[in-house]
Amino acid sequence: MRWAFIGASTIAGEWMVAAVRSAGDEVVVVVSGDLARARAFANSHGIAHAAADEAALASLGVDAIYISSTNEKHEASVLHAASLGLHVLCEKPLATSLAAAQRMVQACARAGVVMGTNHHLRHNSAHRQMRDKIQQGALGRLVSARVNHSVYLPAHLQGWRLKDKGAGGGVVLDIAVHNADSLAFLLGEYPTEVVAMTSNSGMAEGMEDNAMSVWRFPSGLTAFTHQGFNTPFADVGLEVHGTQGSLKGVGILHQGPDGRLDFKNAQGEQALPLDQVDLYSRGVQNFHRAIQGLPHDMADGQAGVRSLAVALAVLESAQTGRSVAVQYPGAAA
Ligand code: NDP
């Protein structure tokens, strides 16, 4: 498959060029708002074409587009790609509003193209094993979950995420969307109600760099989630607890296939072996499977809308000091 990359971004350079190539695909062109940066990116990654305008896509025989510009720019690129009949893999959060995210999904559906949201964590071996154990009933009746997802934003990423609300800055849109998708992947349900508090420890300007929230799910399970940009020494992890057993993943919320996963029940505690499959490569493979109409683990466009809906509800709860019912447009929760 031949890909266009929209955005000469960090994630594209660090992970996605290699992920696409690992599936046997080609990155044909990179498009940036700045032609010099597009050319520099193309040169350093061995990409044949660089452009400052997405109009270039029409003549390059492209099959799919990967969008990793800042969040407020995703919609225009998705609508353009759909108009060209290109399959779309878009970064999270899909957009900065639910209406925009919904328009993106609808445009892809009308064009008959596949739309994926790049929620990479569900491709982690730990996530897949946790889902399987839960589905097998090994935990009994599920009662609670905890997501410790407070990291330290590295210096080279301390730009728009901390300063630009219009671009979708702030830790909630950046990380709570991942937590919503991870829990939905494991539990098979999305929260109906959230309560949250956010804070600014001084890293961010005019927005939050830390958020804690509690989510209630239709089954009655409650989950605690902690999102942060400001904790250099905190461990990340995800736990799910049931009446018959508990799963505890530590370090499993990174970009690489790191971490360990333990299962504990009345018989004792055992470490579950994790594979070392690259999360983003598996994501691209599953994008292929979706295009081929095969069963897949990809987060589709609607999953991206839903994870955004949860994050927006977290922000609303923090702003109003109230519990907020999550609004999922266009589909039952
Ligand atoms: P970057 O800040 O690296 O890039 C975002 C945009 O900023 C680029 O598209 C580029 O604009 C511009 N830019 C990049 N470098 C420079 C520079 N040196 N000078 C001026 N402008 C620059 O963002 P990320 O890669 O961290 O994030 C991009 C998207 O990917 C976001 O939607 C984010 O949420 C998502 N993301 C997803 C991850 C995942 O695991 N799924 C992980 C990290 C990010 P232009 O388009 O004009 O080239």
C-alpha cells in the first residue's frame, strides 16, 4: 500500500514510518505546513516526495493517509482524504470537538473507506492478554479498574501540548483518550458518567497538566484514571479487579512493548509472558486487516469518537465541579 503522511511530526518520525514499512508498505510523500521541514523529514526518512499542500496527493497514486498534525488540523485532512477515496489512519484525539470527529467518521463512511484511530495501546501484548483473561471469566465479576497514566512530557514535546488550547493541548485530550480506549478494549464497555478534577502544576499555560477522574461503567464497575505530564518518576500501569482475581500491568502504557503483567487469585500470583511485538506495526497490520474485511483489533473511527467523548466529559466535569453523563453521538453508549 502507498501512504501519504500528513504532518512532519515526532510520532511519524519516531514510530510510524517504520511501522508502515514493516507491513511492506511505502511512504510516498510527507506533507507539512512548512516545505523546508517536509523536505528535511523526507530526506532523513528516505521518502521520495515532500509537499506543503495536500493537493499533491491526487497525482501520486496514494492508497492511504496517516494524519499526525496537531489535533485541530485532523478534520480537514480526513475530509480531503475521504474525498479522494483514501483509507484513513488518524491520530488521537481525532479532533478538539465531538462534532468535528463525527463529521470525519461520516465522511469516511460515505466514501466507503476504512477509518482507524491510532490508539496503539490496545496492540500491547498485555492489553490483549488482559482482555482474553477477562473474557474467559478468570477474574469473576469485574468490580474496579485503576489506570495510572501520569508521565513526564519530554522536553522536545513541551510545545503546543502545554500552551495551545486551540490545537487540543492539555493532558486530558492527550492521555485520557488513550485510557478510555484501553478500558473499552479490555472491558467491552465505555463509561456513562465521570467525575474529575484537574490541576496545573506550572508546566502548562492556561490549561491542565494533571487530571484525576472516576468513571462509572454500565456494568457497575468504577475506574480511577490519573493522567499527568508532570511526574518524571511515576510508574505507569493498569489494573483490573474482579471477585475471583486481579490483573496488574506495570509499565504497559508506553510506546514500546514494555512492562510486566501479573495475575493474582486464590491459587497465588503468576507473571504472564508478554511478546515484544511493536505496537504501531501491529496497528498498521490491523489497519490492513480492516481494509480486507478480516477480523481485527483496530480502533475504528467510532472508537476515536467515543474516546474523545470521554475526555471531553472529564474536562467538563473538572470545569463545572459536577458529575457529567458522557454523550456519545450517533450511537448507543
Ligand atoms: P509534534 O509536535 O512533533 O508535531 C505536530 C506538528 O507540529 C507537526 O505536524 C508539524 O507541523 C509541527 N512541528 C513538528 N516539529 C516542528 C518543529 N520543529 N518546528 C515547527 N513545527 C513543528 O507532535 P506529536 O508527534 O507529538 O503529535 C502529533 C499528533 O500525534 C497529535 O495528534 C498527537 O496527539 C498524536 N500522538 C499520538 C501518539 C500515539 O501513540 N498514538 C503519540 C504521540 C502523538 P506540520 O504538519 O506543518 O509539519
